[in-house]
Amino acid sequence: MIAGNGRFPLLALETARHEGHEVVVVAIENEATPELARFAAALHWINIGQLGKLIDILKREHVSEVMMTGQVKHVSLFSGITPDWKLFKLLTSLKEKNTAALIGGIQRVLLEEGIELVDSTRLLKPLLAPEGVLTKRKPNKEEEADIRYGRRIAAVLASEDIGQSVAISEKACVAAEAMEGTDAMLRRAASLTNGKPLRLVKASHGRAHLLFDVPVAGLSTIDTMVETQTTVMAVDAGRTLLLDKEEMLKRANDAGIAIIAYPPLEETA
């Protein structure tokens, strides 16, 4: 497992331990938590630019399958990389430097070394959002109108690997997520609306796979929605992880927030 930040890696490791699996973890410095050591069969640390070291570790541990869990701040991917020679060669071969191109390139390099990148949600399928209204309250007509508009915008942005979320108010896109993340995007949107309620729409990338960059929402998402007067969250069913799902939905219900999962828009390879 390659581990970034957030609860995703810990939850996946806890599940693996419960199911009797031994997992080797390669943790990203300044992203992953040392708490991973509690559940990992072995824990190694690398910085974000050490592709060669990653491959050496995986080969030394006789790993043939690896999953990417957790997030790595997009700004780190963009400006925080000091690449080793292996990654430098990859970067110079890429036509684009966005997240999808970079991780897709890493996937190809790993495959050349006999290491397959596998579904990052393999251990957490029960936490993927099922289709339908997930909270006690369903969206009202005004919220539904904002969601319909927002899903179109979010799908375009996600397909271009710009970001996964948009903040909508009165059928206007107040803010689009880029490198700052969902919480920061919502706070920026709230600073622009003078107290008007917001709607959060998250989109998957339209890919047929869930190898990397899977949309995630969790407890902090609900807390930020309350803070920013965001009344509803719409996500793609079967393609969005709801971390700490039961507690997350309880907090949403307590706050009167509606959460709904729609069938994903058309998928690509």
C-alpha cells in the first residue's frame, strides 16, 4: 500500500488486519501518519519524488500488487517534488503534468517492473456511496436545481483533471476546486456569497477504474459544510468513499444536511 494523508489508509489497513492480510506500507513523508505502524506488517517512508526507492522497496518486499490510498496534496505534486533520476525521466516524457498524467506514468513504470496497481477501494467497498438519498432529509427543489447544474460543471472539471468539486448557489458556480482541496474551496465560496446557502457537488473522473484519485468525503467535510452553510452534498454512487460513514451520516442528519448519490455520468477507460 502507498499511503498518503487522511483516514483512508488507516481504515483500509484496519480492514486488512481484520481479514487476516499482512500489508506492506510505503508512506509518503509529510502526508501519511505514523499511526500506520500499528497495522502494517512493514512500514517504509519515502518522499514524494523517490520513485526509484519506491520500486526498490516493493521488489525487496516481494510485492506484486500495490494500491494507492489517501491523498497527496495537489500543490505538493505540482511544486513540491524533488525527483530522483527515475521520476525525472518519467516527468520529461509526459506531455501534461497534471495528477492523472503523473500517476498514470507511475502506473506504467511499475507495470514494467512487474508490479500492478490495483483498485484503491478494494478493502473499503462497503464505504462507497450507494445510489439514492443517504440522509433523513432529501434535497428540496431549489437544491435539486443547483445539483443538476453543478453535476454538469463538476463532470467537465473532473474529466479535465482540474478538480473534483464545485460550490453552487442559485444555479451559479461560486467556486471550483483546483489544488486547494474541497474544504478550502467551500470556505472560499462562503466568503463570496454573503451568507447565501451553498451546495457541494463532487464528481468522479469518469474513468472506468478506481486505481487512484477516488473522491472522498468524511467527518471534516460535514464540519466544513456546517461552517460554510452548505446544505447539500451530491456525489457519484459507487465511486465516492464516505469515510467513517455511519458517524458522517449521523452528523449530517444532526445538521439537517442532505446527502445524495447519483449514477455516475458516462465512464471512460
